[in-house]
Amino acid sequence: EPEVTQTPSHQVTQMGQEVILRCVPISNHLYFYWYRQILGQKVEFLVSFYNNEISEKSEIFDDQFSVERPDGSNFTLKIRSTKLEDSAMYFCASSGWSGQGQETQYFGPGTRLLVL
Amino acid sequence: GNSVTQMEGPVTLSEEAFLTINCTYTATGYPSLFWYVQYPGEGLQLLLKATKADDKGSNKGFEATYRKETTSFHLEKGSVQVSDSAVYFCALSGNQGGKLIFGQGTELSVKP
């Protein structure tokens, strides 16, 4: 069964460093998302991406964040200068399109980011 | 704006007990409703969904009915197993898809 994959599974970084989180969505999907989950809190939407551009972003997704689909398979989230409060589990998700709208979102296993 | 509220956890049950996890929502229009499950150390998996009023989603013995009159989507299972121990998230999206808005999650622990 197709699945969303994410790398790395864990990343530890120093405050102020740049990190890139990588995702490979399901191959025929058109809509891509990043969410994050701070430990013990709810899953929060960060950004959605369709047709090679951001379709929606949350207040969390400020100028320190960017997303890119550099080729036909990868979808990346970059944090330019990490802060302590960026420590969280980051989930990638993707969905396809049916004749009636977007289909169910499928999630990757997540990347746990720890900023020291 | 749209929001989802779930009952507080953790919920601790004995094996074969009946489970209800309450979920209510606030939304404009006609959202789609979902339950996702997160097993320890894993990502989010879709458990079930419903896309219009009075629809019942079901999977692995779990059920939830989309109740527009009470803006609810409560998760139920008649007889839980130890393997059902996980965190359960209620979520909504627009009826054409788009971002998911999650509740705070409810941790379920099932004891043998």
C-alpha cells in the first residue's frame, strides 16, 4: 500500500541553525501539507501546497519557514533559524483528488525535531 | 473560526469495556469529520470519516455518526482491546477538503 515517508525520523540541532525536513508524498497525490505537534499538545496545521505554490498557511508559518517541491517526488519544509519553541514532531501529509473534491489526507510517520 | 473539542483524557478502561470519546465541533458550512489514531511512537492513521450529516463512519469495530443537530461526532466501540491503546484525534476539514483542524487528542489506555 502506498505511504507517505519522512526523513529523518529524528533531528537534533542547535538554536539558530537551519534544518530541512523531507517528505515523499504518495505518488499520484496533488495536495501536500505540513503539520506540527508540540509534545503533549494538539496537531496544528502549518501550510498547504498545491500546484507548486502555497495555498494556505497558518500564523505559525512565518518568514522563518518555507516549503518547496524541488522535484516530482520530494516535498520539503525548511526552518531558516531554529528557535527552542520549534521543537516538535513535524508531520507531512498528502491527498489526492476525486471528482467531488480532495480525498483523505494520509500522514507520514513524522520527524521529531529537538532544538537545543 | 472552525474548531474541534474533545473530551479530556486519559481514559482508562478494562478490556472488553464499552468506549465513548466525545467530540463536538464548530464550523461554518458542512465540514467533513474524521477520527485519526496515533499509536505509541507512530504517526497519524485515519480511523474513520464521515462527509455529510447522518453518515456513519466505521472501521475496526469503531463507529462515529455525523450529527449536525448536536454538532457532534462521538467515537464508540463496543468492546475495546489492549491493542486499542493509543491517542485518538477528532478532526474536521472543509467539505471540499483542505487543512485539517484537530481536537486536543484523547489518550486511551486499555488494561487486560
